[in-house]
Amino acid sequence: MPANRRFRRVVRIGPVQVATYNGSRGREKHTAACTAPRCGFSTDYDSRAAAELAARTHRCRVR
């Protein structure tokens, strides 16, 4: 399966993946998304530091 080239600098922090991509109007955006089953946590941020902080402090409610 080929790599998705839309996302750059993908880092995994626990169950959460943090990645950088070009958003609307060519602006650089950052996302944090949990990969745990049935979690559903996914948010976009303007700064990489905010996305990584969200990844470090995320706690899944699903068991």
C-alpha cells in the first residue's frame, strides 16, 4: 500500500498520531488523531506544539 503523501512529519505519541499538512489557502496545519478503536478523537491546530500537547494529554474513554 503506498504512503499517503498528503501528510508530512507523522509522529506517533502513544495511540495518537500527529501530522502536518497544507490546509485551505495553502496554510500549514497540524492534526492530532487517536488510532484506538472507537475513540474518535481528531482535531486540527495552527501550531505543531499545540497538536503535540493534545496528543500527550489525550486519554481515551473507550475500554
